[in-house]
Amino acid sequence: MELSPGLYHGFVRPRWLTKIYIHDMIQRHFDLTGKAVLDFGSGTGSCSCICTPKHYLGIDPDPKRVAYARRLYPDYNFAVLEGSSLPASDKSFDYILIVAVLHHIPPDTLPAYLQEFHRVLKPTGKILVMEPCFLKNSLFNNRFMAFFDRGKYIRYESGYRSIFTKHHYRIEKLKEFKKMLFYNELFFMAIPE
């Protein structure tokens, strides 16, 4: 069952949970103030508030979530993603945020996006990725995530690393953590080589 944007924002991305497990985690490592940020798979726009409005672009393939994000965060820019071409100029972003998105994208469509990320990142740009992650010694959590998460492509850390290294990115692991007891999360940075 697909949640409406309002239900998704309230139950999957409530403000308090998003602040603790996403915003605070990102802000501990990076200051996005005044930086050009592309929020890939922005959903209802829950990460926009840690960015400067005029330097932020949130993109998502779901027009309903984009419309909802525009209502919630009218000072920020949001666009509907159509296909694999990103609606941005070459070398225009300091950061790309990818929060809980990759595990929803089929592996055969990822290379086109990774190529686009190279195109739109500035020479010193970085991709910040936070994804659910299977862990070797976490059988219960792995099964919980596989059963309850709508994403069909949750991977082990090695799987996420492989996606990026095959497409000429260097990976720096920032943190592995549990979210709300049952979710394993991986936070890493990908830097174009």
C-alpha cells in the first residue's frame, strides 16, 4: 500500500525522528549552509530545512510528494524527476543528498544516475548517502527490514560500495548505526575520482 504524502511525512519522516537520525547525523559531519545541494529522491522535502533555500533543489519521481513538499516548504525548489536526466546544469552542486533512496532503485537503472551525479557535481563535490543496510551479525534486523521496508534492494555495505566504486567514486564510511532498534543504517560519502 502506497502512503499518501501526508501520511508518509507524518509516520515515516516525523520531524523528531528525521532530526535525530538524519539532520543531526549530517550536520555533525557537514555544514550545508550556503552550499548548492541536490536532494535526490527528496520525497516530502524533509531534508530541505538543513539547507539554504535559494541553493537547494529537491527532486523526486512522485508528483504528489513534490506538490506536498512545495506546500510544506514554499521557499525551497522542488521538481519532478522524469527519467534519468537530472534537471540541473553541469558542475552546479556542492553536495548531493541521497537519503533512503537507493534501496528503491533497480540495479540496472543506477548507472545512468551515477553518470548524472558526476555531471552535476562541482569538481570538489560530494555525495552524502544514508541507506538501510544489512549487517552480517544482525539477522533479526535484516529480516525485519526485508519484510517491512518497501525497498526491494537493501544491500550489505559491500553492495553499496560496489555500486559507487564501479562508477569511479571513492567511498568514505562515516557511520553505521541502528535506527529505532530494528533498522541498520549506513552513512557514507562518495567522491568522484
